[in-house]
Amino acid sequence: MTTTHAFSPIVKVAHRGASFEAPENTRTAFRRAIEQGADLIETDVHRTADGVLVLVHDDTLERTTNVREVFPGRTSYAVADFTWDELQQLDAGSWKGTEFAGERIPSLAQFLDLLQGCRTGLLLEVKDPTLYPGMAADLVAVLEASEQFVEPALVSGKLIVQSFHWDFVREFHALMPAVPVGYLALPEWEPHAEDAAWLATYNPYYRAASPELMERVHELGMRSFPWTVNEPEEMHAVLDAGADGIITDKPLVLEQVVRER
Ligand code: G3P
Ligand code: CA
């Protein structure tokens, strides 16, 4: 398949949606990021007890939902210990502000439906796959069922799957090689040619994004979107170092920075 990267020259990635102003990883945060012209939305995937892939950052539900009120006395608040129906009883918005009351944790499949026909694509981070045996195959199944999003996204280069977990990245790539994959770099990891041959992105913590590292990444044919950069001066510094894009909670601020350059 031919991939043309239909991005802005600097790739604007909304981290958990427009998560500075709306509750992270919710439909409102995603819709705002789309309205604000993000090229990609970065989001995090976990799996429910009954096997639904859901978008939430933490392994557990306490920080971003009212799970303790709805299910008092449970011994675990891990995402993996709740069913999809149980998760849908939780309010995933009020912690950010009363105007967001009633937001629900979305499934990955729902989000892929939302993205259909949008110019905004998906940078999907798979969270700790060691908690979820069979996660790579489950992800393949959801993507294959969402071909109306996936097929055009592959043509325009607007789908990337990334993880901090090297074994997962390799396993997923072997199962679905048409989907570009990225590694979320740990500080001690050095990019090597044998890895770069099949990696599309190498995304480090932004303070590690030196000009030398960006040059090495480009020599190896990968792109780099450092995370998570929210202040204009820091965005300029990361772009001056040679980054291809930025992952930010504030897509509007990044838009302004890009216009200034
Ligand atoms: O996309 C990279 C970044 O999201 C990794 O950190 O903790 O925000 O998922 P975290
Ligand atoms: Ca993430």
C-alpha cells in the first residue's frame, strides 16, 4: 500500500485529546482536538474484564472517574476488573469540571467511528500489555472491524500504534504489518538500524529530544514527535532541535507556535 503523509509539515498531536481544557480521553476532548486542527489524537488503550478495548490513561479508575462513589467497597479499581457495562456507569468528566459531568469512558471502536471522515488521525498508545494477555490480537480485531477508518488512515499515514513495551510493538507489527508502529523511547534505548527498518516513529520525552537524537532518528528514516510539550518556548526549542511534530495537551497553543515559524 502506498502511504502519503497528509500531515501539516509539523505534525500536531493532541495528547489525550485537547486535554488541558477538557477531561482527557473523552469524546469532548477528542472533538475539541479535531475542531482545533490536530493532525493526530494521541490516546491510551486498556481492556475491560469482558474484553472491550477502552480509552483511559491509568491502569486504575480513581483519578479520572467517580468509581469509588458508584462502586464503594470494591477491593480493586483496576480497569481490567470492571466490565464494559460497569464502566459505562462512571462519570469520567466531573473531575475536570462540573460542565463535563456525564462524560463516559469511550471504547476504541467508538472512537474509530468518531474519526471516520475526519482529517485528524490516531496515535494509539497501548498501555501495559503484560496486564492484558492477547492484547495484540484484540487490537488487530478492533482495527480490522473498523475498516472505514483504518483503510483511508493507512493511505494517508494517519494511524500509528505505539507503546513503551518493545515486545508488544514487535508482536503487533508481526500480526498487522500494514499499520505503522512506534516505540516510546525509554532514556536508555538507542535507536538502531535493525529496529528502524520497521519502526515509523521514535517518540522520546521532550527533554531528551536533542538535535543529535533527532538527527539520528532521521538518518534511520523514522520521525519523532516528543511528548508532552505545553509551553510555547519549549515547543519552539523542540522544533528547533529537529522534531517532526509535538505531542501536546494544548493543540491551539501549538497551532499558534507553528504559525509563528
Ligand atoms: O504519547 C506519549 C505519552 O502519552 C506517554 O506518556 O503517560 O502521557 O501516556 P503518558
Ligand atoms: Ca499516552
